[in-house]
Amino acid sequence: MQNEKSTAPSMVREYKIGNTTHVVKSHSRPDATEDAVSKVRRLIRNDLRKKPVNS
């Protein structure tokens, strides 16, 4: 079992959209090879390659 103390501290953000408050918690591994921005960019690009654009 992985020791949770070895991971970086969690980040908690609150976003209010209309009358709803969304609480988003995130954490990252200290040995990660890419940052969050790079990972999201990569995921979006991969997703766009899979789906043809309907015109």
C-alpha cells in the first residue's frame, strides 16, 4: 500500500457557478514527469485527434 505522506500536499479550490459551489481537490506526485498544464494540454490534443469535427 502506498504511503500518503510521500505525496505532495493537496490543493483545494472552490468555484462558484450560479448558486452552486464546486470544491475541487487535487494532488500531485513528487516524482511526476510533467506538470498539470502539460498533462491537460496533452489530454485535450489526444482527444481532438480521436474525434472528427462536424461542419
